[in-house]
Amino acid sequence: MSILYGKDILRTDTLSDGEIDLILSTASRFESVLKAGGRLGNMAGQVLATLFFEPSTRTRLSFEAAMLRLGGQVITVADPRTSSAAKGESLADSMRTVEGYADVIVIRHPRKGSAQEAADAVAVPVINAGDGAGQHPTQALLDIYTIQKEKGSLEGLTVALAGDLKHGRTVHSLVYLLARFGIQLIFVSPSVLTMPAEITADLKKMDADVSASSDLAAAMRQSDVVYMTRIQRERFEDPAEYERLRGSYVVDVAMIRQANPGITIMHPLPRVDEIASEVDAYEGAAYFRQAANGVPVRMALLALVTGCE
Ligand code: NCD
């Protein structure tokens, strides 16, 4: 059994270097099998429950595809209005119930801290697929997997992270992994959407090389990768504030021409208007490849926490 057997995957800052390496190498092994047209039955007879109390396309479907690719089966709540949460059931009670039906549970919920609460209620492994503006560890793992694949190595890279750094749970998780690999970070955001202070303090403790800017074009001249994010409309109390900030940063082909040659463009998706559609034809536009990488990375996570790798 691996070092991840029976564990919850709730955040990235508590993963060890060995666990991160194991996830990335297992994902790569699964990807090679799938690419060669092979079939896997590692999780035959097991059931995954996906509980999504917030909208999702990629995360839920790639977890479900991952389970099916491993020969397992899936039960799901895709719309919270159809679950007993709508009748007032507590998260802990829902979790205890689902634990009776599944070997592993993936949960997305609008409240920060909810994934930990869900995990505390049950003995089966729980994977956090996004807890409000908290963390989104599986996205960060597929992001780092993508950077490694696109760039050939993580060594000596500079990554700019742009957009809503305040509310974006993908960047909250990703920066810990990037810092762990010694990647230089440039944070690009409007002044009201900067990275939360507790995260920058953690990065400082890790001796991470971090700078901040509001100038995306300048950051792109110095970066190997730019990671764009959506302004997180659902986290704003004041819709007018969202309207004022949307469209703050838009990558287009003219910016890429001025940027560090060969720059890789990433985005966890969905994009609203952060990347012009003309960029899709650029060979360094990696966001749909990034989304596809969700399957082998989530296969690795499901298999490792259940001891089926
Ligand atoms: C992200 C999320 O849900 O945090 N989406 C995803 O899982 N790929 C990013 C976002 O919604 O902006």
C-alpha cells in the first residue's frame, strides 16, 4: 500500500514531497497505459461518490471519467437542489450516509473549510474538489503535472499567476506546489484582489521567490508560464464591484507576441473573457490539454488513496 493509502486529499500545503512525486509519477504511468490503448481494472468493484454542491463541468466529469477508466463505478449528486441538503440535512449527516454507499468521496462545497468538516465525519478517504474560496488541491496537482509536461521540467521556471488571486482557490493551492519546486512566482492582480496575507506569509516561510505586479504584459515578458484565472463572480457581495473588475486582464495574440518567446498559457477554466479566443490557435495555449490531464491525475489520486495503484 502506498503512503497515501486511506488519506484525505484536502489541501496542498500538507502533502509531503514524496506524496507529490508519487501522485505525479502514478498519473504519468496511467496516462501511458491509456495512450497505448490499454485498459485498467484497478478499481473494479469499487464505488466513487461525487457530491457537488457548486457548479462544475471539468472537475466532476474528469473524476468520474477517471473512476470509469480504472474499472470502478460512480454515484453522483451533481445538483444540490436534488439532494437532502435542500431539506436542511447537515453536511456531516450527508457524509455519514454516503459513506455507507461508497469507497471514496469527492466533494465540492461553497464553504471554505467544508472539505475538512466532511472528512472529519467519515472514515473513507475524502477528496476536496473545491471548498469555496479555500483550496482546490486536485486542480493544483494537474496544473503542476501540466507544467512539467509542457515545459519538460519544472526546473528554473518563472510562473505568473494573474486575475482573482483573492478568491481563486486554484491559485491558493497551486502556489504551495510551485514554491515547493523552487519556481519563481509573479502575482498579477488588481489591488483589491491580491493573494491572501496568510498564503503570502506561508510562502515567505518557505523562502519562495515571490513578486507582485499589476502589469500583466511586463510579467509575461519575464515568465515561462502565465496562469490566468477568472474573476470569481460568485464570491462578490457587491455585483457592481464584480462588473468593475471583470475584464481587468485579457491575454490576446498581440500580448503573446511581446511576451517571453514560447510562453505557455494556462487556465483552470471556465474562462469568461481572460483569454481571447484567437489565442486558442497558439501552440503554447495549453488550457484544453491541461483539462485533459485531469483524468490521469485524478486516476492516480483515486487509486492511491484506496490502495488500488
Ligand atoms: C475552477 C474552480 O472551480 O475553482 N474550476 C475548475 O475546477 N477547473 C476555477 C474557476 O471556477 O474559476
